[in-house]
Amino acid sequence: MPTAKPNLASWPHRLLACVLDSMILFVVLFVLLALSETLDFSSLVIAAAIPVFYVAHNSAALLMPQLSLGRTVAGISVVSVRGDGGITRVQAVVRPLVRVLAFVVAFFVSATTDQPWLFPVLPLVVELALIAHTPWRQSMADFLAGTIVVNTPQPSPHRAPAGPMYSATDVEFGPRPRRRKPGTFYIRRL
């Protein structure tokens, strides 16, 4: 990565993206709860399905950014700190998996200390503190996955066309090349 810092996303933008993307998880949760009553699923199956869906959805959204409603609306992107900035499959799985593991640890800490409010609050406080106080605004998941979150540049209407901005008849490129007859070879003298 170059020494100049990219246009890093602010924590309010990141929080907005997280809330919007989490809405999908809540819709799936409500569907699973409705199905559990009609199909007689155990709560353990639903408890296992939610983190699996979270990791699968967020991994897919990192590999195909158009799947993330939250990051699209907030105008942010997740890029790798290594290479050309593209997210690898490993990074796409590690980043949401770290967040799930943080909630699992917080759940066990809250269960052993009889502090139920720690379960949802502890991982969020740690993530927001790291984003606010690290130089590259990296969360724990970003550190471990090797990613950063940047503002997505807006498309510019005054971009140059994709094709060349000259024609074959421009004087600065010399005379037009001659067409060769099939099967003939020309030797150019120096």
C-alpha cells in the first residue's frame, strides 16, 4: 500500500452500513423463527443457522460488493492492505468470522458473569474503540483479515472516453500503414 493514507471511511458511515446490512440478518431471523414454530425446529438449529448465514452473506458481499446494501448506501468499500486492494476469499471469510467469534466470546463472558447486557455491547464497544483510535481506523476484524474500509469514489461525469483519443489519420502518427497482400512479406530497410 502506498504511504499516503486513502480516504478512510468514518465510523458513522461504517455504523450505517452495518445497521443496513444487519437488517437482512433480522429478516432471516424472523423467517427462521416463523419456520421453527411450523416445522418444529429446535432453537439450537436456529442459533447455529444465524452465524452461518451471517458469515456466508458477508463473505459473498465482500467478494461481490453490489450485494451489500449498507456499504452501497453509505458509499464505502472494503479493500485489502496487501496487493492491488482486491479482497481474497480468505479475507472475505476471516473478516465476518472474527465478528461472529467476538459475539460468541461475549456471549460466554456475559453468561459466566451474569451480565446479560455484555453480550451485545462488548463487541460493539471494542469495534468502535478500535475504529476511533487506530491510525487506519481498523476494527479487530480488519486487523486480522488485513483490510481497511475506504470511501468509494463517486463516478465522475467528465472522465475520458475508454477508446483512444486519436484517429489513424492524425498527422502526428505518420502516414497510414499500407495494406499487405496475403502471402507477401515486406522487408523494412534501416
